[in-house]
Amino acid sequence: MKNFKPNIDWQDKVIKVHDLFKSFGSNHVLRGISLDVHKGENIVVLGRSGTGKSVLIKIMVGLLSPDSGGVNVLGQEVATLSNLELRELRLKVGFCFQNGALYDSMTVGENLEFPLKRNTPGITRAEVKRMVETVLDAVGLSKTVNQMPSELSGGQRKRIGIARTLILRPDIMLYDEPTAGLDPITCTEINNLINEVQHRFNTTSIIITHDLACAKAVGDTIVVMKEGRFIKRGPFNEVFQSDDELIREFYDYNFIQ
Amino acid sequence: MDSSSGQPEKPVVSRGLDNFFLDLYSIFQFIKRFFKEALRPPLEVKEFIRQCYMVGYKSLALITMTGFITGLVFTKQSRPSLSEFGATSWLPSLIAIAVVRALAPLVTSLICAGKVGSSIGAELASMKVTEQIDAMEVSAINPFKYLVVTRVMATTVCIPILVCYTGLVAMLGSFLDIYMNEHTSFTTFFQNAFKNITFLDFGTTTMKGIIYGFTIGIVGCYQGWRASQGTQGVGKAANVSVVASMFLIFLEEVVIVQVANSFR
């Protein structure tokens, strides 16, 4: 659980999803979902695999385009942005991939320097070094700077993925299955890291997961997704008082087993 | 942006023919995007130099060995036929024409299609399926410019240079065999060899190198860029890159030879 009170501005909606539809051929993944995310809030999107959770956040950063409806991020309608505007928006929205998506041919340090140098023209070597050290320190992996991604464990790769996102100082963090495939202790470490990022960098986050322990630890608000629709929204305890079959199944599987 | 939702559910003519035309369309779109991005500054100089090193320098050992053996073996195989007519003195000239006009560009590009094309296809496909390309995109970096433009430009620049190098090494292989048998001097060999080579021959060979280099780069990048289906997709991208590049190189060879011959 969080050991701090999140600084959420309930008046300021930084992400507005409205009536979003997305299909891949005959597979209707998103079927008219709407969602508001407030500044400083950690929203957890829960749901079984293949319900469209990752598609939702990919639409938010313009990696996929919606069939209808739209996503408004920081006051900008993502689908209508030009390449330049989209590039500028992406600097404010960090995306952490399921497996870290670290660049195999670069060391950890180079992985972190790469987006920073490219997006900060004129930055000095000393500044780059300092920022790399800061984010590595934030994720607790200061000693890995010269290692290759192949030398890291799954949990370390995810942490470096988060560090690479943090180095651009985004306002919004999108986490795609941050604890998938990790042991319980590493899961707890990642959950603590997500909370620390929210606290230390004052970010708004959307966390995609099917791990209830993660949802409980990091989520200020939980939304449950079923067959491309949101079926429940609220704080963790409120959502899991529901009698919905899927929610009960989730709860029983995660906590009774 | 995705294109997956734009695919029709029912084929217009037949599934195979539809896919062929869709593929053709997407290849042209890919090439069009390459030129658009390549002409827009800034150029990724550091990555371009790194790719030139990978394509050019890293292929040198293989190219040297293959070129040398090609020249040597071709000379050995041609000698008996020419000696029947007492025309072994024509060997340098014959070898030079064969090497410059056909062997050097073909041998180099086929080796590069196997070595460089497969490597580009597999590398980009692996980056695609492990979401590294998406990671670049969301970090506000243009992955097409960084990954595709640099690789295609590197193959387009380096392969013509390798073609010239192969030609030189093949001629050295040929010289070694002729020196061992006919004791011809180095100067005489090269004077005889190049007396029938025209500017058109050199121009055509260089043009072939540029076209084959572009083909190898663009095919490898295209296959890697559109890879899917996890590790299976990586293998497929590498394989198709080699097969498609080789097929296109032979096709281009036929066309270029026809065009070049019309100027002779």
C-alpha cells in the first residue's frame, strides 16, 4: 500500500477518452469506452488478456489510430495531431513496454542517453551523465550503466525501461503489464517503484495489468475491462465488492490461490 | 500508425492476387517514404557511418576470399579452351571483361544479399517484435529515419565500392594464375586486361552496384519493418530478405545488360 497521500487534482483531467472504438478486421477490441484520468492519479486498467487494455494505451500515444471516438491527452486530440505535434506530445507521455523494449545493441547507459540526447539539442555531456545517474539511482540500478540488456534480469530490464522513460521527465506514465512474468518479490519492488515515481516526479499514470496485487498496491482508481468495455470503476475495495462474475473470478484467483 | 484495420475481410479477386497487389502497394509506399525521409535533414550521420562499417568493412574478408577465388578459378577454367586456339594471351582481356561486366557486381551483390540482407532483415524484425521500434517512436525519435534510411543508404554507398574492390581482387587472383603459368609481368597483365574495358563498362558496373545495394537494403528493411508473429517472423524476414533480394538482383541484371548493350 502507499505510504504517502497522492497529490491528485480532481478538477484537472489530463486524459479524456471518449466513446473509443477499435477493431482489427472482425475482432472488435474496443467497443465504445470512455474514461477520464485526473492529474496526479494512478489509474489501473484491469482485465483478462486480449480485452484491449494495451490497445487503449497505444492509441493514447498514437501508435495505433482509433476507428471512431478519440483520446484527448493534455488538451490535444491525439488522432488529429501532425507528426511534429505528436512528437512533442510524446515527450510528455512516457510509455513503459511489457518487456522493457531496451535497445539490444546499446549498453544500459546508452539506452538512457539515446532519447535524451536526441530530444535535448545542445545538452552537455556532463548534464547527460548527471541525468543518467539520477534516473538509474531512482530505479535502484546505478551499477548497471555499462551492462548490456542481455545481461539483465527481467525485473532489471523493466526498471531500466522505466528509467529510460523517466529521463525525459514526462507528465504522464503509461505502464504496459509492469509486473507480468516476475516473481512476487520483484513485483513488489516494481509496485514500490511505480508509487515512488508518482510521488517523486508527480506523474499521472495508467497501469495496464491483470495482477490484482499490483492493482491494489499502485492504483488510486481501478477500472475493470471486459470484452472491450469498462464494467466497473472506483477505488480497489469498492470495485471488488461487486458481484460481477469476472471481478469475483479475478479476486478469487489472485488472493485465494 | 496501424494499417491492420484497413484490410478488407473478403478478397476482391482472390486472396493470393489481393495480397500480391497489397504487398506491391506497400513496397512502393515504403520506397516513397524512404526518399521522403532521406531528403529531409538532418541525416543520422553517426548511425550511417556505423552501418557503413557493418556493411562494408565487416564484409571485406568474405568478399576478398570470394573475389580472389572467382578470378583464379575463372582463369583456370578458361585457359584450356583458349589454348586450343593458341589464344592464351587473350586471357587477361577476357577475364577483365567478364569480371568488370558481370562477375564482380553479381558475386558481390549475391554475397551481400546473403550476409547483409539477412542481417538487416533479422535485426529490424527482432526490433519490431520486441517493441524496440515502438519504443523509439514513443520516445519522439523517428525510427524510420534512424533505422531504415541509414541502412539503405549504407548499402547503396558501400556495395558499389565493394564491387570495385571485388573486381580488383578477382583480377589479382587471375594474375596469380597467369603469372604461374605464362610468367606474364604485372604491368603487361594489367595493360592487356584493361585495354578493352570502356568507360561504359565501368559506368554500368558502378550503376549495378548502386542499384543492387539499394535493392538489398530496401528489401531487408522492408521485410524487417513489417515482421510479425514473434521469433518465427524474425526467421521469415531474414529468409525472405535473401531470397527476394537475389531474385530481384538477377531480374535487374537482365534489364541493365539489355539497356547497356543498346549503348554499345
